[in-house]
Amino acid sequence: MHRFVVFWLLLILGTALGGCGYHLVGGAAGLRDGGGIHIAIFANKGYRAGVETILASNLVDEFARGNGGKAVDEPSARLVLSGTVLSYSVAPVSYTVADRIREYRATIKVVTTLSEKESRKVLWKGELSGSQDYPANTNIALQQNAEDAAVREICCRLAEQIHEKTQEDF
């Protein structure tokens, strides 16, 4: 009985210490060794002005909060994060019984590229999108405020996703 218990304890301990192949994200080589990253203002092909600025601000904040490289000015950067806001759309998603719009959904789609500054070698490129629902309102100012809040929330989530992708080992 004693051997049986020891065998299972060793098996459990070995499995726990050995892991399952997953690892903590460490980041691109330039980020892991302390190199900085320049976050360029994205181009904007969507019809809503200012989305690219909100996204860039969220990216800077996300890199400041997260581990890995920090956002720096272009001359001192080893890596450059650039991209394009491909589209911004708003569509109704729910209606009242009187057939009036109850909620809208804002969607932003971006393509992002992480590259080495000197060699211009692309380390990662991806297309991401995010959506957020917000309530319709007969008061246009409240409607606009709700849409603005949805855009900020989408940009915050996109920045988190982009930061996570740039921290993965390729």
C-alpha cells in the first residue's frame, strides 16, 4: 500500500513540475532583452475619425502596464508596431416591440505589424477585430456618448490583444 501511495504522489508531483508544454509568454526577442518599441499612429481607412489615436493611446498604456518592452520614441526603439484601422462600422442588433432600434453594435477591424526597426524584418502580422454593443437613445448627445464609450472599450480590448500577440514566442 505504501508503494502505491508513493507512486501516485511522485506521478502527481512529476506532472505538476514537468508541466504540459505551455510556458509564460516572453515576447519577441527585441522586447525580452529590454529593447523598446515605437508605437506608430495607425493609418485610418474607416469613416470614423480619431479611432487610430484612441487605439495608439491604449497601446501605449498597455505596454506601460504589461511586462516586456516599453513604448519609446522612434529614435531609441528597436521594434516598430504599426498598422491600419481597416474599417469601422455600426449596425443595429436589437429592436423594441415597436420596431425601434434598442441597441447598436460598433465594430473595428485592424491589421497590425510588429517589425524590427533596422532590418524591417516582420516579426508578427495579424488582423484583429473587436465589437461592443451600446444602447440607442433618442437624445443624440447621449447616443454619441454611448458610441464614443463603445469605441474606447473596443480600442482597449484590441490593445490588450495586440500586446498579448506581440509577447508570444514565434
